[in-house]
Amino acid sequence: MTQAVTDTIDAFHRGLFHIVQPKGRGHRAGMDAMLLAALIADDRAIKVADLGAGAGAAGLAVASRLAKAEVVLFERSAEMADYARRSIELPGNAHMAGRVSVVEADVTLTARARNDAGLIDESFDHVIMNPPFNDAGDRRTPDALKAEAHAMTDDLFESWIRTAGAIMTPGGQLSLIARPQSIAEIIDACGRRFGGIEITAVHPREGENAVRILVTAIKGSRARLSLRAPLVMHEEGSHKFSPLVDDFNNGRAAYGRL
């Protein structure tokens, strides 16, 4: 009797890096993680925090594309943090393993508890996040691991963005991906912590409603909010990625701030 496969090893950026993920349960990384990672366009020696990193897809995508980036993957779930560690240790990720680490921590912690958990004040140039975005009233999955990754809690954006503001250096960039319905909550949570908010609506195809928003903001900026040109994922009548999406999905480009 063959043993059931409980994990998969999946390639991203045309095989430039791989991650270990649970099979048939939990959150499995895909296009959202690549969209999020593409929001960082910075060739300096930077330090990046990936909040709620899961198996590490978004953070590893940043490290894969930006050779000077040091990335810390913060994950509350002990099981998913272990997947992230296993991902870093894959032989195919050896070229960046020394620049990526995992910290098991709850990103909603505050004050001294947050610092003690490794979320150190003013220590990151960039913070990226793909927080849970399913409304608590939505039908809940029986998969506990997936529910933890997907189910939104009260004041989620306030607590996550508060942490991002605390651990980020002045002038640092916050980048996140969310549902369009969360725009007002995100703007409110940014408050006086962040300005220069730029929002990009992500549409499956021309003429279809947006299904995601990409948001960037700068700590301490007083610049006004702006809406960037929409990002259309697929060519009309097909599942083929548009040229720009294909470029950053495969690590060839970024979709950072203009």
C-alpha cells in the first residue's frame, strides 16, 4: 500500500525557486503571492518583512528577484512556519537561503510583546502582507489550517498595519494585496502612519470587475492617495497571462511604485 502524498514541491519564477506546501489542505500559494512580491522595486540592500508568510512564497519571490534583499518570514502557525523552513532548505533555493529566515510570531502583538517576538521596531525597509480576506460571515471551510489563513477577524487591517508601521523604518514601503471591498478599512488603518497610498485594481479580463487590489503606502508620507492604471491579468477570451503579468509572474520584472 502506497503512502498518501501530504506535501507538494511547487516551482515559481520558471523554476528559480520552489516551496513546500500542504496538499489538499491549508492555503496554497499562487498568483496573489507573485503579485504581492512584484510590488517591491528596490535594488538596494534592503530588509523585508513578510507578515503572515505561510510557506514563504511571496518572501521567497522577493529574495529570488532582488539579490541584495534580506527577507524575514513571519508566520503564526507552527505548521506553516515549518513548511517555510523546509522551503528555504530545498536544494534549489540554496542561492538565496542565506538571505531568508523564519520567525514564528503573531503579527497582531503589540508593544514589548511584539518586539520580544522578533518584530523589532524600525528594522525593516519594506513590509509585505497578504492577510486573511474572507469575511467572518462567509461559509467556513472545515479545514482548520485553511480557515486560519483565510478567515478575517475584527480590526484585522488595523492590527496588521499597526505592526507594519511599528517595525518599518521612516520612509519605508508597505505593500499588500486584498479584496476590493477592503479599500475603506485599509485607508482607515493607514491613517497618519502612512501616506502616498497607491491603489491598483486587478481585473481578470477587460470589462470584468476587479477581484483584487494592490496597495502600496509610504511610512510618514503626506502625499495624497492615487489610483494607478488597472492591471488586467488575462488576454481576452483566454487564460493566457497578459505580457506584463507574465513578466513579473516569472521574476523578470516588478510592478512597484512609479
